[in-house]
Amino acid sequence: MIRPAVLVLRALGIGDLVTAVPALRALRAARPGETIALAAPAWLAPLVELTGAVDRHIPVEDLTPRPPGAGPAGWGAATTPLPRAREAVNLHGSGPQSHRLLMAASPGRLMGFACPAAGHRDGPEWMNQEHEVDRWCRLLRWYGIPSDPDDLDLLPPSPRGAPVPAGATVVHVGAKAPARRWPVDRFAEVAQALAAAGHRVVVTGSAADLPRAARVARRAGLPGPAVYAGRTGLGQLAALVAGARLVVSGDTGVAHLATGYRVPSVVLFGPEPPARWGPPRDRPWHRVLWPGSADHQVGTAHSQIGSVGGHVAAITVAEVLSAVSAVARAGPPGVRRPETVAPGRVPDAAAAQ
């Protein structure tokens, strides 16, 4: 097994990985010709490949360092120990667990936020109220690595698995936290209005979201095949979003895929404000709604960093449809493709073990 020169940790979800893309690209540009390995959950393998910045994916499911030969329970579900590398980069967090996980790999240098509890006093201070993209770019700049927070574009997904429709309007009904899920009846009203306006509406979500998605489609009068919840793998979901006409979703991973593919989107935030996770402020084709702002339409409210706002259910159907109209008036987004692309050596999760 080839030892990577740079080992990066980001053992989280879709939105977490997409918001780390500018930092990963910065590392790629700063370390040309060197092997960059990303430690991330196995199920994210299709998306890791689309960052265009990683040579190798190492499946990691938790933050518990265990020695080689620890058995099936070692290093999460079924992964090998993290390899030694010349440099390790903590894009996961600032706590001692993530630092210690990387330290257990005995890197020559660790880049991360200061964490005295883990014995790492190097690095900048962590700032709670900071946009997630800016956070990791600031970390790398502290270590002398230039980074561009706007370098968020994902590579086009490869055609794998069952084909997905192009030009569809994606209504994504899922969100990990119940507090971020908009009511089913309102999603249904939006889906019905969009279909009546000529959109080809598809309803997406995880397998756990299938009952919600089915209810939305039924109430909106959509045909059964319009429900894609539980039917798409991550690569297919990325392809569906990449070719979409519009995305309507809550504050969840699909919204970040829309950002990564510059697809027009309306994103419903609550209770957390968009200041930490919203799309870039200078992209009029992305529209954010948040009950914590005066009018819910946070075109400039990324500066409103602070307390948690109202529940997402405070957002009305009329506001969502108005935001859809505003996105349409904004015109098509500009196309920008990643300038730095890894050699394409990212294996699937099974091959990486």
C-alpha cells in the first residue's frame, strides 16, 4: 500500500464534505504530484471522487483510534488503520478526538486548530460563529496555503447505475434532524404548483424518507415513478442534482450538491441560521429562506451570525414559490469547472480497504 504524503480527515456527511472542497482543492494545488488521502465514511466514496482533489479514499466511520489487528470492530465498521503520512490535516473539527486520531498515525506534521487538550498548541483558534467553508480555508491560510472559498464546484458525475432524468425539478423532503424538516403538506403544495407550471418534479430523500416522499407525491398528484427517495445511490443522486432544473430542499446535503453544481436552488433553513451553512452570498440563483430574518429571504444575511432562529415550519408555501420565481428571474448560473483535478486514482470503498 502506497503511503500518502498528505492525510486529511473529514469523517462526516454530504454537506460537510462539499463545504470542505475549497480546502481540499487548496491542498491539491499546494502539493502537486503528491498523494492526498481522505479519511471519510465509506458511503461517501462516490462523492469523494467528485471533489477532483483526492487520490485515495480511506473509509473511516468513527473517531476511535485502534491499533492494527484490532479485529472487525477496529477503526469503525470495516476499515484499515490510518496510514502514516508526512502531513496530516484535520478538516473534521477542533476537539481532541479528531486530533488524536490523526496523531495516532504518527504524521511528521499536523495541521489543525489549536487543541491544548490533545497536546496540539499550533494552529489558529476555533471560531464557533464562522461559515463552514471559510473555517477550513482560514485554517489552511494560517499554515501558508492559499485557498479560494468560492472553489466549490464538483466534477460531473460518471454515468453509473440506473439512469436519472435530466432537467427535473428536485424536491428533497429529507433532513437528518427533525427540526429541519418542512411539513409534508407544504412540500406537496409546492410540488403541485411546480408541476402545474410545467416542471418535471421528482421527490428525493433517503430510504428512511420514503414514507414522507410518497405522501408528498400522492398529495401533489405526482405519478409513483416521480418518487426517487430510497431508489438512488449517492452517485445517482449527484447526477440527478447536477442535471436538475431546480432544487427545493431543507438545510441538508442536497442543497450543498446544488451549490457544487451551480444548480438554481431554494433552501429552507431553520432553526439554524444560514450564516454557517448557506450557499455563497453572491450567487443570485441560490435563494435562502430563514425564519430568523426579517423577511425570511436571506440574500445578504450570512452576516447575521448569531442565535438560532425560528422553526422551519414558519416558512410558508407562498414564500417558497416567491423564491422560486426570484431564482428564475436571476437567470442561468455561470459555469465554472474545477481547475485542479486529481489523477483519478480514487478507488471504491471496497478497494480502499
